[in-house]
Amino acid sequence: MTTTTENPAGKKFWFDNFLMEVLVSADDTNGSVSVCKQTHRAGYGTPVHVHEREDQTLFVLEGTITAWLDPMGEAPVKQTVEAGGSVFLPRGVAHAFRVEDDSKLLEINTPGGFEGFHIAAGEPARYDGLPEPSAPDIENLMRHAADYACRIQGPPVGVA
């Protein structure tokens, strides 16, 4: 795992068309947890991916998302989550999510450290808002994902 040279808590990054703020870094918790706030516009979808090292929980502060999980040997599961709700994304399970409405989420990773992926594959936010929309840079994501025990398996899924 790659680590940052300075504590990223409080820093904001643009990552794959959304704004991320590191609220609690792995450095703050001796590696046990990290918490990041994500701000998304409607229509954003993550590539299908698998975390090998951490469990992830998404808590929806505002808006609505639809999560898709594909446990091996079981039928895929789709879950719509509105403000005040959460979805648990266990390590080793392929998953993705789509933002249905402009949304704000908390991303909670246990153990911490996955915030480093967002930092490595993103860029410091130049202002406090969403970046200009662009096509996802899957090659960039894949280039950094391996350093954080994450496998990108494919483009965003249609979770509708």
C-alpha cells in the first residue's frame, strides 16, 4: 500500500468527476479507519471494482444512489439508498454505484488507507465545487488501483 507523506485530512480532491474531502485519514486512526465526504452530480457511476483490503460503507447524506453488488456464486443485488441510509460493500465483492440525484456521501473504509487511491488518481481541487464533467479515465484509475489492492473490472454498470 502506498501512503501519503503528509496527513491529507481536510484536503479536497477532484477524483473521477466528483469532489472528495478527507475528513479522517488513516494517519489519524493508526490505520484503522478513514472517512471521506464525496459530492456528486446526478448520473455519475463508478466502474465495477473489487476492494481486496478494506470493507467500505457508503452513508448517503443527501440525494439517492443505487448500489450494485455481485457476490460470487450468488445473484447480483441492487439496493437504492436515500438520504439517511447506508450500504455496506464488503471486501472481495465486485460492486459499483450510480448517483440518481445530486448527492453527498460519506465513504467509510475499514481499515483506512483507501483515501490514498483517490488522492493518487485525482488532483487537488482548484475551487470548492465539482470539476467540469469529463469521460472517466479508466487507464488512470487502473494504474493507481493496484497500489491500493483494488481491481477495476469494467465500466460503470447499468444498475437501473
